[in-house]
Amino acid sequence: MSKAPEKAAPANDAAPVVKSKKKLIIMVSAAVLILAVVGGGAAFFLLKKDAHPKESEHKTEPAKPPVFLPLEAFVVNLQSESGDKYLQVTMTLQVADDEQANLLKLNMPQVRSRLLMLLSSKDSSEILTSEGKQQLIQEIVDQVKIPFISKGSPQKVVGVFFTSFVVQ
């Protein structure tokens, strides 16, 4: 009698093994399907992103040469507690394009007035250091960028280059 229960036990175990194999096959198939969909989607987006920079590289225009606008020399009295100090400076503006250069030329009296007011408000000790000159460059750019008409767009000034800078 002990042999009969042993034979019955393997027969009962065989049925759950078949069900678990079916579940395992379904789960593995689902996992493979999900990985294929995710991998395909990732490949699509990566290939799509790579295509755009190549298209934009072909459409880039050659670099335009810089446009410079030299200004006449400025001579101003500086603010100073130790006596009369003068600044003589010649500078060149770098602008975005010829259109900006022409706009500044047409409005040169306003540009010069703004810059004279700015330069004459400076103390000699402020502008003698390299940091002071860099700060002055930024202030000059800010002044020249102010629109000439109310609610107008600002001028496109790229940089300021001093070609002469003398403090006496």
C-alpha cells in the first residue's frame, strides 16, 4: 500500500507543472514583446534626433564677417576730488550687421550724447583698472542698445573695442 500513494503523488504534481510552464511561456513572450516595442521606440527617437542636426548642418550659412563702426574720439572731464582729470578715448563698436551700422550712423548725435554723459560721470579711479574698463564696456553697450524711439527694438551691439584710452 505504500507504493500506491507514491505513484499518485507524481500524477498530482504533473498537472501544476504544465500550468506553470504555460504561464512562464506567456510571461516570457510578453516580456520579449514589451522589450521589442520599447527598443523599437527608442531606436526610432534616437534615429530621428540624429537626423535633425544633419539637416541643420547642411542649411547653415557661412559666417558673416564682423561689422565695425568706428566712433570719433571723445574728450571728457572726469569726476575727481584730486583736481581736473580728463579722459580721451577712441572706440569702435561691433554691431550685428550693416543695417545696424546704418541705424547707428543715422542716430549718431544721440549715440555720442549718451556716451558723453556716461563717460563724464566716471571717476578716474573707476576706469583705470582692467575690471573698470570691462565694466565701462558693458555700460557703453547698454547705453547704445537703448532704442532711439519709444517702444522700439534695441540696437544689436556685439562689443566695444577701445583703440585709444588716455587718462590725464
